[in-house]
Amino acid sequence: MPTSHYVVIDNEFFPLAEGDEAEVKERIVDAVHAGGDFVALRRDADRRVDVLITPSSSVTIEHIEERDTPPPENQTEAAAAHRLMLDDVEWWLESSM
């Protein structure tokens, strides 16, 4: 079953390409350790965005297994439906210190 990966920052979803999760996590952790920095993320296939990540940013990495069900009405419902599958960046911060 294919899995989609997203960085979720303040309830906004940013898709990750397969295999990019580790690099993005590292850049986010580095930004937090630096006291804050911009991290470049893809908004969609045509747009990129630089997001300011600080020690107080709310960031999660979400892994959603694609199923044969219709997509949720909005991203907030997707986050709620898959809350148990969230990877909390705090774990990465604690383990990297």
C-alpha cells in the first residue's frame, strides 16, 4: 500500500517526495538548534515556500497510507483521521541532543 509523507506546520500540509523525510527532518532540527531559520519546502509540484522554523514552531511529520477510500474533505480532517500515525519532531529533537 503506497504511503504519502507530509510536513505539517501550524496545520498546513507540505508534501514530501519519497525518501526526503530524513533530510527535511534534519533541516528542521538544525533550524531549531540554530534558534530559528528558514527551511525550503515544496507547496505543490509548481511552488516552493520558505518556512521560518523556530524552537516554538508546531511541526509534525505525517505518514498517510493510501487506501481505496475517498480523500477527506479538507486537510484538517486528514490530520485528525491519521493522528495516530504522526511522527512528532520533538522525538527527533530529544534523540539528536
